[in-house]
Amino acid sequence: MNETLRKANLALLEGNRDEVLRLLAEESPTAEVLWLRANAVEDEQERLQLLRRVANGTDKKLARLAEAIVQREDMYAQQLTEPAPYQFWKRPGWQARLRAVRRRPLGYVALLLVILATIIGLSVWAQMEKQQHLAAQLLSQEQTLTATFYVSPTAVAPTLTPSVTPLPPRWQTSVSYAAGTLKLIRVEFPTRRPVSYSGYSGSLATPAVGAQFAAVELEFVCRMALCSQPPQAVLSLRLDDGQVISYEGGSQPLLAEQPYIQRVSSGETVSGWFVFEVPARNSPEAVLIWTGQEEPILEIPWPR
């Protein structure tokens, strides 16, 4: 890594995006230069263009991370173009039906009233079913947590709940790098605590259709003079099918009760929660840690 890239990586870890762009202004568009610029620019379209170039490049490590981010953004963009479920009149075929209604308005009034009554009835029924299902889940979690203290040490992992049950010591895996030491100490999957997105304080987030939020609490020991953005690394979550969900760029999911991690100095320890949006059909496999240096991506296995 040349001196300019080293300085750009340090500037990015410190949150100084303008300095990153200044340092890379005259650099050749290598995969690492494009990746750093993509994480520093403010324009969303320019960011996606840079990430697509990285994803199509020859650097397999960065291409995999960039492709995962681009796929996620494309999925969200596609979902935004689709009409909401209740906007049935925008779906194919409904325009012709509306023209038929205009030709025979009186004949369809009664049918429309029946449809509206059916929709209202189904909505009420679905809400009641949802409330009953949620109550049953909460009861089951309470019973599972109570029973966990009486199983043998060889039993499966306990069901972790919003009571923030710590992982047993044998499942608390840690990794070390230049900036410090990072250890996984708690997991909530799925988490049922309030989640918001960075930059949208005051409003709660809901996962995408077919997805759920996974929350992990990480403990970080600083080894630098000052750690301004613990854990001083880019985090990602690898799923069981090989897909990678990155925590870098865009609006990031956060626990509403603890949106940010405090800065610390050398030798101090701080912990914080990171939230990932995971498809319900997948299971997490490992937390990935990228320090911005030319070293292999570190991994913390997901507890089983």
C-alpha cells in the first residue's frame, strides 16, 4: 500500500471524507481507490457508479463487498418502483376494469361495497391474528429463557431475548488488529427492540418484507492514542448462502436506545450494538471485519 492510500484509509476511519477525496484526486482508478472514493462521496448516484466499477473489477475481496452493497441498493430501488399492496388500481389489468366500471357504474356499486367490507374484515382478522401470534411468541420466549438455566452444558445455545442475555464465555469469540481488539458478547436474532436508521432520528424502522433485524453487541478495546469511531473498522455480515450485508455507506440500522458508540482513548473498553437487516430465509454465518489494510478480512463466527 502506497503512502497516499495509507493516508486516505486513515482519513476515512476518522470520518474526514473531504480529505479522502483530496488525497485520491490524482490517483489511478484502482479497485482500492474506487472503493475509498465510493465511501467518501456524498452523491448517492456517484457512489453507486463507483461501487459498480469495483464489483466488476478483478479485486475479488472488494468486488464481493461492493457487489453485495449494489445488489441491496438495486433491490430497494426496485421495491420503491412497485406500487404499494393497497394500490391495486395501478396493477396490470385494473385499468381495463376501471373503464368497464365507468360504462356500467350502477352495476358495480354493490360489488365495490362488498369488496370494501371484505377488505376491512380481513384486515381486522389479520390484526387480531398478529396480536395473538405475538403474545404467543413472547410467552414462549419467557418460558425458554427460564428453562435455559436448567439444561445441561451440552445443550443448544439459549434463546437470547431483549433482556440482553450475554453469550456464554465459550461462544465469545474475539479478533485483534492494529486499532484494537473486538469481541462478540451478545446476539439478538431477531431483535424485537426498537430500530431506527442513521440520519432519521425520531422515526422507527421496519424490516423489508421477508426480512428481519439481527443485532450484535461488540466489545472493543482501543489500542490507538484515540479511537474516534470504534471499532475503527468496516463491519459486514456473511449469510449462509455466501451473500454479504455491509454496514458501510447509506443509512445504517441502529438500536433506537443506543444509536452511537462513544469515543475512547488507548487502553479503554467500550461496547455497542450493530444491527443488520437479514432475509428471513437466511441465517448469519459470520461477522466480517475489514480494517482498510491489505490483510485478510477477519471473521467472528456466528454462535450456534
